[in-house]
Amino acid sequence: METGPEIARVAALIGDTARAQMLWALMAGEALTATELATVSRVTKQTASSHLSKLLAARMLVVRQQGRHRYFSLANREVAQLLEDLTSIADATRRAKFSWGSSDPALRRARVCYDHLAGDSGVRLFDSLVARGMIRSDADGSCLTESGREFCRAFGINLEALGHLRRPLIRECLDWTARRNHLAGALGAEMLKRCIELGWARRLGSSRIVRFTAGGEREFRLWFRLP
């Protein structure tokens, strides 16, 4: 099998404006119905159904039936990562703009990137762990040091449980607004989950925005030693 034609096929699927809008809407990590995706992409239900069939056939989406409704979501984290990387490249090539990233300050501050924390808050969290020697990052990738493991346990994260997952514990993800890496992988997802469990932050409706409370912001800064 030649790789070139396969790349072209995937690129053509994402390259359609309506399908791109559908995929981007699913980056919030929530499953949506065909009707909701039709509204997001501003197409008819019939057209949306055709687009969704193509994305399902390409294994970029999965669907589950619940009652009378069918709910669509991204097939896996690799698809989400592809979309995030493409967004970063697309945003960098906008020659008409002099500033990078989204103009929405709330999205720039903190948002969900599929299942982990992104935006300035996510970048600063990752930078703090690296600067304090809790994550070692080099050409071979990133790993959690012993001090990092102690910190995670104190923060309430079950590393043993994460070790049984098939996904990498740590993965660096290029943030499309900050243009620096934030923390992804199983640990990145668990960090965001823990912040929400502690009541420090919450998802804002069905959007990708993550909003910290005043007290949560203070605790977040204290734990990760942010100025």
C-alpha cells in the first residue's frame, strides 16, 4: 500500500469545511447527535448524514445508539491529536493576522484538548513540572521522575492504575494558541480530571473552555508553584 494516496484521502476528508467543523466540535470530548452536528456545520440533516457516513467509513468517528438517538464522537486520541496539530499549522499560516492563536481570551487561558488541559494553564503546568525536575524531557521523549511520582501521589493520582492503560503516561502536545507544549497522555488527562474533582475548575457548558474558580486558581498556583 502506498502511503501517499492514503494521506490524500484523509486530507480530503478533513479538508471539507462542513466535515472539519464537525470534527472540531467533537474536540470538546463530548458525543453529539447528527442533528447537533448539522447545526454546527450549517448543513441540512441529509447532508450531515452523508458527511458522517464518510467519516465513519474512514474510522475517524465512532457512533453509539442510545434510545432513539445516535451519538457521534472522535474515534480515538490519535484523531484528536491530528486535528490539534493541523490547527496549529493552519493558524501559523494565516498571513492576514499578526497574532497567533484564538482571539477568545477564555480559550487561550484554559481549555480542554480532547481530555487534557490546554491553553496557558496547561502550558504553565507542564513547564512547572519540567522546571522542578518532576518530568524529564529530552530527545527520546518525556518520563516521570521519582520526585514527579511522589508529587502525583500527593496530588491524589493513582499511577499504578494509569500504568495498566494502553496509552502513554506522558505525551507532549503542541498548544495551538501558546505555541508551546502542554501535558497530554494518561497523566495529562488525569491532571485535568483531578482539578475538576477538587472543585478547582469546571467545563463551561458544551464548549472547550475550562474555567477556574477564584479559590481553585489559588490552589492550582500553589500546587504547581506558579507566579
